[in-house]
Amino acid sequence: MNPIATGVVGVGSLGFHHARLLQEIPEARLAGIFDIDEQRARTVASELQTRAYPSLEQLLDEAEAITIAVPTISHFDVGKVALELGCDLLIEKPITTTTAEADELIAIAADNDRIIQVGHIERFNGAVRACEPYLEDPLFVESHRLAPFAVRGTDVPVVLDLMIHDIDLILSLVRGSVADVRAVGVSVLSGRVDIANARLEFDGGAVANITASRVSIQRQRKIRFFQPSGYVSLDLQKGTGEFYRRKNDVEIEADTDGLNLGNFVEHVSLRGDGAEPLRLELQAFAHAVRREAAVPVSAQEGRMALSIALDIVEHIERHREHVFDSNPT
């Protein structure tokens, strides 16, 4: 089949890489770009030797599908126009700013027989893909996603900027639905919550402890899963991980002296195939547009991650109000 003519809306730091990779993968053809910053659009178009369209509608006339990498506040408006004009969508996370907007986009997509894929890129991380065969109903999950401060993304709290990656990943890998949420957060530099911790309890019995910060000195993207069969530790930044499990044919005696874990525990090294996650995401999108495969991260899954994230934000605000009321200045 012919490559899918795909446009990119928003060519900032992330959208640029969308456009770059769409020129490289055989499943797609870069139809052009659009950005409200005309100078940025011209610069990127020149570098990638593609066309910068003067309006969104003109790009949509030439594209079968588009990827949306504009600020979150504009996801709904751009997505609505694109769906109504017959384009399939890949929307960067979070899908929208509210669940009502997400519901409306889902309805419009259904009415127009279009698909929506949400850009939760960690689903395509090599370490995640490598560990999936070893995951068996994790009962405790702990994640840390830390990054230095940058102005980009501060239009939303860190929960919607960074933590939502891990929320989606955990929802996709842990059995059950979220039954309870507890959360705290602090504004440090942006005027919005810049560091947050959330505790999710699932009706299947699992618990997830999630920390995200955009005011860290160093970057870190790590997640650990604890389950009866063993312990999985992933470094999402490196795309590597480890799985430790008890050897089936070994019994640990209560009076064992000088315990050597190597005698009782098997170590499995987890390594991805080195493929760029965004490349895999765009290839999966192209196959979904062709209706050759299911959408890997559906709009409904994106909505669920958004719903939990917004619930966390609400709990943080309640906690902040309680702290302020208890400690007036």
C-alpha cells in the first residue's frame, strides 16, 4: 500500500522529531507541517525539505492523517477540526485538558469513522516491551520521573506534563481499576505544581506509588514492579532493566548461614532492541490508519489516564488548601 500522507501540527522540539521520523519510515509520507509560529515553521520546513502550510485547513486538505504536537490547551480545537475534515489523529499526551473534551473528540471520531491514537510513548520503550513477558499481576509499583526545569510544559501541572506517562504505563500493566487516590504536590518555580507524589490503590489489590518532578538537578525515569514471582526494575531512560526471581528448585533453610543470594535468585537481564520509541509509535499509527492493526493506545485509554491525572491534581489542590487553612500566615 502507498505510504500514509501524514501532516504534523506544531513543530516545536517534539513536533520536529515527528516530522523528521515521518520522512524516514516507509509506512508514511510527510505531507507537510503547520505551526502558528510562521518563522519556526519556515525554519523546520527548510531543514527537513518539506512544505509549511499557511493554515491548518490547507494542511488537512493534503493529509490523510496528522500528528498533533501543539500545547495541550489546543489539542481539542485542532483535533476537532481535523476529525471533521476526515483525518485520523495521533495526539500527544495528554489527550485533552478535560475529560469532557476527550469524550467529545471520541464521539466525533466515531461519527466520522476516524481513529485517535494518544502519544503515550513509554508503551514503546524497549525496557517495557522486554519486561512484559515477565510481569504477572504486580502488587506494588514504584516510579520516579524527574527532570530539570524547562519552560516547555509548564502550561499544565507536572502531573499532566510528566506523571501522566507513568499513570498510563501503570494502568496498562496492573490488573484492576483504580479504587482510591491520595496525592500531594508543591509549586516551586512555575506557579503550578512542579513536584508531586501520588498513591493509587487498585481494586485488584495492587498499590502504585508515583513521583514526578520537573525541578530536579538530574534526569531519572525509573519504575519497579514487585510481584510474587519476582522483582522487575526498569531504567526507562536507558531502555534497560533487570528481573530477579527465586529459583524454582531451591529451598531456603531458616538456619542457612552466610546466605548467598546468587544460590537462590535467578537474574534475567532485560534489554530492548534499540529501536527509537517515537519511530515505533509512528509506525504503529500508520498501521492503525491503514486498519491493519488495532490502535495501540486508544482515545479511551488516553481518557482514562487523563481522568486519573485530573483526580490526582484535585487531591493535590485539596491537600494544599487543607495545609493553608491549618497554617495561615
